[in-house]
Amino acid sequence: MEPESRAAEADPAEAVLFAWGANSYGQLGLGHKEDVLLPQQLNDFCKSERVRRITGGGGHSAIVTDEGGLFVCGLNKDGQLGLGHTEDVLYFTTCRSLLGCPVQQVACGWDFTIILTAPERESCFHCCWTEACFSCYSGSVFQWGTGLASSGRRLCPGQTLPLFLTAKEPSRVTGLENSKATCVLAGSDHSASLTDAGELYVWGSNKHGQLASLAAFLPLPWKIEAHCFQNEKVTSVWSGWTHLVAQTETGKVFTWGRADYGQLGRKLESHEDWKLQSHDSSLPCSEPQKSMPSCLHCLTGAAEVSCGSEHNLAVIGGTCYSWGWNEHGMCGDGSEANIWDPKPVPSLQSSPGLLVGCGAGHSLALCQLPALPALGQHPKVTGPSPDATENAESQEAMDRERRKERQPASCTQSLTGPEVGVL
């Protein structure tokens, strides 16, 4: 009788991982190295554990589970997967070289990975091409790597650069002594820090307007004024290679920086003029209004956001959206044409999104598959039910809770760019 009773019940919904986009090194974990233009489901992956974090680098991917497990795949020629060898890995594989220490966070650069195994205690870190940022539980920010030094010397001739811009070991970032950082991030040539007061500080190169300033280079942290975010506190921030995305306390989402791949989710007033000016590295950016954060109303209330090098993913009302650079199909619409406005990923519209993560040119999403009907029953196709409004409101409430849960460590993600090498 017990087996029959189980058979009569509907199967519970299952969370599964989907992957798509650039795959030259097997970073999608699908067992091959061909680009994938539509989301593909990874079978039998991590069924018994709950995925907590998804991220990627130039050609590799990493996933952290609630139990502190770490799964990796993709490019490994420099040992960035931590597996004790340098062979590329085509399937997600458990990283067992951590001496049994549970993983709390992971961040991927172009060809390296940073793993945090100690208790988080509000720590947050981020890595990009050649540098890394870290904020400790005291709120101090440390940076190391030489990624910003060359731009600083070129754009600030005769000026002595701060030590943290040229340090080869963690060096405290000066200029943030009177604030407590809750989140740090880095782009290809810029860095940023979010404070517990909801203030966003930026420094580094401003070639594409990613610092919302008219300066060509900011050697020290500079606060983006609150009026740029409609006088609201910033609660979350993410960075791509040359663009940024921020969310405020009421759920509004702002984008700014480079726009010529559609990575801002909106077209500039004069796209061609912007492109011409952006090629001159001596200019800080184009006109001020084009480098200022602008609210993207269609993303208001996003529960999840992730930035790749020049593309993005977001979860809004349980739907996974994508936009930006799409040369390798990382937007998941089946084409290789750039996406200028956030649009639902077509094949995932019936699968509510839970988590999203980006690498340089690839995408990953954890989605909830629809529950299967009970045996002997057939799903009905009907119009909207009287409870549709109530269900939508319930989904919005869940999204608000997810935004609260992921604060403040919402910006530890990878980023890389489309111009370097093959993906």
C-alpha cells in the first residue's frame, strides 16, 4: 500500500542547473567544448545538496553548496580549479584539496580563483583580471595586484600612486578609513566598495564612464553622490568588465558604464557618438549624462543579478532575464545577436529562477522545474485563475525576502572581457 500511496502523489518540484554560452574549455560542465546557444540542463548534478552560489571566470566555473562543497569545471592550464593537475575538466568535479574545510565563498578571475573557507563574518571579496579586493569583518578594504597601475601611470603622469594600486600582497585601501565596507568588487580596470551606510565608492579607470565621474582616472576612492540613485541607499552592487549595476533599498536597479554591447539594458541617446569617443583612452568618458547611473525600471524588484564581462542575468518575479553581449549565445535566446533590453530567457520561462551566475562569456542558472502531475492525472490548460494576483504578490514577497537574505555579500562574482582571447 505504501508504494501505491507514493505513486498517487505528485512528484515534488526539483531544482536543476542550466548552462549556456561560450564553452571553449568545457566551462559549461556539459562534457564537450562547443558553444551552446540555448540553456542545457546538467543531469545528476549535486542532487542531494542545495546550491548556494554560482560564478565563473574567463573559462572556468565554480559552484558552492550549502554544505560547503565546491564543484569546478573548465579551463585549468594554470591550476585555477585547484584539482592538483592542469588538465581541462569538462564536467563539474568536486574540489577535494581543501583539507575538509567548508567553503564559504568563491570568486573567479580570468585565470585564477580565490576561495574563502573561514567563517564569513561579513567578509566579502572579488577578483578580476589581475587584481583582487577583500573586505574583512572590521570593514577595512584590502587590494592587491597590478591591474590598475599601468592605467594610473598613463592617466596621472607625474603623480605618485597609492601603494594599494601597485601592491603584490594585500594592502589597505586608503581613503575609506571613515566608512565600513560591507561589499567590494572589481572590474577590468576599476574597483568599488559599498558601505554599511549604503554609500558607493569607486576608483581606478573611468574610460567608459564606469566611475560616474568626469575624471579619466581616480587613484583614491570617490563617493558617487546619493542623488545619482534618486537619494536612496545602495544595498547591492555588481560589476562587469566595464559596467556596473546597483540596486537600492526600494528595489530600483541602476546601470552605468560601457554600453556598446547592450550591457546597460538600454540604448544611449547617441550610440555611435559614444562609441567614437570611447575609443580615445585620454578621454574620461562621453557626456556626463551618459556616464551617470540610470534607473532600469524593468529590473525593479530583481531578486538576483549577475554580471559577466559584458552580459548580465537577473531573476525578476521568478523569471530569468538576460541582456548584453551575446556573441557566444550567453543570453540564451538561440542567437548570437546582442540583446539591448532585458528579456526573459525563452526556454526557462516555465522554470522559476532561483540563482544565476556568469562567467566571461557563459551563463549558469539554478531553476525550479515544474512539479510533475500525479500519476493518472493530466495537466489542465486553462486561463489565469482567480488566485493569479495573489500568487504574483506572493512571488514578489518571496523576491523581497531573497534580496534581504543576500545582503550585503551580493557582489562576490567573476568578471572578464570579450576582447581578450577566445572563450
